[in-house]
Amino acid sequence: MSEQPDLFGDSHSCKGDDREVGAKYLKEITERPFSRKVSYLKSRAKSKDIPFDLTERDLIELWTGVCPVFNTTLRKPYDRAGTPHPDPMSKHQPSLDRIDPAKGYVLGNVVWISMMANTIKQSASSLEVMAVANWMKGVEENVRDSSD
């Protein structure tokens, strides 16, 4: 056995077979990140008991690389070789949004957006988001006006 750093930089003892499995995993998520995402989403749909019918091809065809909410560049899923993103709430972290959560992960009901946008969307209705935005805009204008 030898000491090998794992995907997160921690050292642990592993056998040769473990290193081969790890190398194969890293190669797969690097070369076919959407395949891994399909597996993850399918498992998530099963645990939530919601419909799922997406393929790797569907995810690739839906991918634009840009968050339509913030107009920021999204990095591909798992493009950091499986390590967590330094800021999981980043405008660059991709998330496959279920437009209508009850309809599940099905074609026509999903879109790639940033994790930040998806978190905001999950927490509130569009009217609630607009109410917060209007309030924030007013507060920012008041602060700006008072500093002049």
C-alpha cells in the first residue's frame, strides 16, 4: 500500500486497485461530465419519487454554458476533477433547474442555470423574488441618496 491523496487532497492508504478505480472515475467525469450528472439526477429523482427521462445527450443539447438569469459563464459539471467548487453558491456553478419541481427531470421542464439562481428560485415564488428585488432597489437608492 502507498499513501495517495484523494480527490479532496487528504492522504489515505490505498491499494493499486483503488488507484485504478480512482483514475478511471476521474477520467470519466473529466471526459463525460454529463454522463455522471445523469446518474446523479436519476438517483435524486428516484429518491424524491419524481419523473426522470433525461439522457446524457439531452443534457449536452441543453447546455449553453451561460446562466440565463445572471448572464454569467457556467463551468461544466465536474470540470474540477470531482472536487467541490470553492464557492458552491457561485454564479458559475451549474445547476439543472426543474422549472416545475413536481414534473421532475424531464425534457421540456429543465434548464441549466447557476446554483445561486436556482437557490433563489427554490426558496420563493416569482412574486416573492420581485418583492425582495423591489425592496432592495429602494433601500439601495435610499442609501445612495443619503450619501450624496
